[in-house]
Amino acid sequence: MTRVLYDLCGRDERLRFSPYCWRVRMALAHKGLSFETRQWRFNDKQALAFAEHDKVPVLCDGEKVVSDSFDIMRYLDQAYPELPVLGEGLAQSRVLFFKHFVERSVTPALFRIVVMDLLAAIHPDDRDYFRTTREARFGCRLEEFHQPEQGRAQLKTLLAPLRDQLRGTDFIDGDVPAGADYLMFGSCMWAYSVSRADWVSAGDPVDEWFKRMLTVHDGVGAKAFTIRDLD
């Protein structure tokens, strides 16, 4: 059985930077499940019509089609219960809370740091779409939203609880990474993939955690094609 992950690509098809797709990539690696990727771009909505969805990730596992990164992580735990990613009951409720924290707080702060690098990394045919949709969301031009120092200051405050957590453990979820780590890593890997900009200070516990996360699961993160390779 072939698993296929529809995955966002940039101006080079090897550049895969979606934070949501990275969550799924890490969850699949966590469970030791092989998969293929199909490159997808923002304007290629028709390619996902079969999934009744208009954005990635979309996972095809045999005849099963699942969209939305968190739903895919849930599905993987149900279909392949060994080595759970999210857990059940209270554990899953808590990681869902962490998902909202990452999406509502961490990712927007990172966006302020990398947005112009991100625009440059996107395929040229997708840039108008990206600019139009994001400027409508933020109510200003991308150039105005791009405030790296403000983003770093926001992150310094936002990541304080995470920093405290990581002073006592290697990963957010304990001795080994799991769902909360992959949710956070997805957004960090998104920034790392498209930009050389620093988003956290060297030596910070969060920085050390990210370096560890790059090496887990046979270094799937460290081996990824990034803007450093494109340059």
C-alpha cells in the first residue's frame, strides 16, 4: 500500500516548507511509516478536488483520504496505534490546546520575521495569490507586516513557558518527541526552510531543542532541502 502526502512546494520543487505538512511528515516518521510526496502549489486547487479540500496537507493512505494536519495525526494514531503521537482523552485535549497556542501566537510572530523571505521562496506563479490573501488577512501590505525585531520580541515572551519546560527535559513531550513537539517543530521548520533569519538566540533552550528535533527520526529535518541549498 502506497501512502501519498500532498505537500506544498516553493520555487524549487524540492523546497517543502508548509508548517502543517511538516507536522504530518514528523508524525509519519515517528510511526516509521513510508510515504511518497506529491508537490502542490497554492494555485493548484483542482489537484485536491478529490479530497473536497483546497489546501495541504492531504494524506492518501490506500483508499482513505484525510485532510487537515491535526486530523491526519489523529487518523494515524487510530490506524496505527503503536507509538502514539497525540494520545487519547486528556492527553489529546492538552495537545489540542498547544496546537491553538502555536497557530495563534507562535506562527504569527515567526511570520513577522520571515514574511519577505517566504514570499521570495514561493513559486513566482503563486506570489500574487499569497500576497493578496495574506494582506487581506492582516489588513496591511506584507512590507508593513514585516517587523523582524517586533517578531523576535514577541517570541521571547511567548516562548518563556516552553523555555522553562525545556530546561528540564529534552523534548516538549518528555524524553522522546511526540505530538506537541511536532506541532511546534512544524512552524519552526517553516521559518528555517525559507529564511536564514535568527528567530531565537543561540544557546536558548528552544534553540537547542530545535537542533535536537532536526536530528530525530534519522535526521529527516536536517536532510531537508532549504533556502540554504537553493542559495
